[in-house]
Amino acid sequence: MDPKSIEELIEVIKEFFPDNTSIVISDTEKYIYYQPSKKIDLKIKPGDDIPEGSATRKALSYGQKINSFIESDVFGVPYYGMSIPLMEEGETKGAITAIFPQKPSPFLTNYITIKVDDCWYPVKHENVIYLETQLRKTYVKSIQKEGYHRLNLSDLELFLSPDTFIRCHRSYIVNIDYIEEIQPDSHSTFLLIMKDGTRIPVSQRYASYFRRSLGF
């Protein structure tokens, strides 16, 4: 990636994140650009190897967007990272990572507010069974209610705990606590039987990540 392309990319990225965000761009092995913020600086230098356990390395390994809290043993300070792999013709070429001093959140950490008819209801994350993309909104199924959230699935994914919620399909995020059974399906994929009886597919794109995350 040439310097001019990197500068243009950074200017676009900065529009989406607050001022306390550090930005790093990498290829598949090394960092090639780093812009620290006043709130957090990982002391990365262009040419540094990408360490194991970092948000960038996780995104490159999994081949998909990663939102993760990283402990201080990787860079000396803890941080919350959001990393997206850069793809070209189906091949991972690098990653863009946003680095925060803490997890960004536009609403209360433990609640998600859904709309049912003309009213809104706060629902605890622990009571959410799954989330599904429907008509540019997110359908939320919980043990008490079901309704819609204004943010799309990818936006909501940023604010859900990766210890409890897992992306299994471009259209689904499930709460691991509500998986009743994992059945093998065609083409090395799986079918999830949720505790409410809903059947949710694990797509081929997410199958390896899903298995690795759940340890089977």
C-alpha cells in the first residue's frame, strides 16, 4: 500500500472514531503505519512484527473483524482493539486496527434497548438469545421480549461481550449460553439448536472461527 493511499485511508477512518483513538495499519506480518492518540500509545513503529495476542494478529488469523480487550502483557498497557482484515480477491493482505483506552459504548454496557410496536424496552444482555439482521435493522430475540434495534448487526457487535456472544453467520450473532445443541451440517458447517427451539446456521465463513472459539 503506497503512502498516499494510506493517508487517504486514515482520513476516512478518522471520521468514524473519536479523537482518543490510535490507528494502525499492517500487512500480514508487520505494521506499516501507526498514528497514536493522546489517550493511548502502544509505541508501535512501522516495521515492527505483529505480536501474537494482539487485536491485529487475531483479525489476520481469523480472517474477520475482531473486537477484543487485550491484556497488558502484549504491549505493556491494556487496550480495546477493533481490527478489520483487508481483503483482495478473497486473500487477506493486511488489517486496519482502531485502538481505544477502553471499550467504546453509546449506551449502558449491560443493556440493549429494543423497540416493540411504539414502545422501547431495555433488555439485559444476559437475557438475549440471538440477534438477526432484518431489513437494515437488527431483530433481537430475548427470553422476555422480541423487537428491533436501530443499529445494524455489525455496529451492535462492537458492544457485545465476546465471552458471551459469537458471530456465526453474516446475519446472526448468538448468545453461547442459549445454544442447546450443535449439529453437523453440509460443507463443514454447523446448525445451532437454540434453547428456544430456533435453528440457526453457522456459515462456512465463520465455521473455523466458531470451532476455535468454542474449543472443538
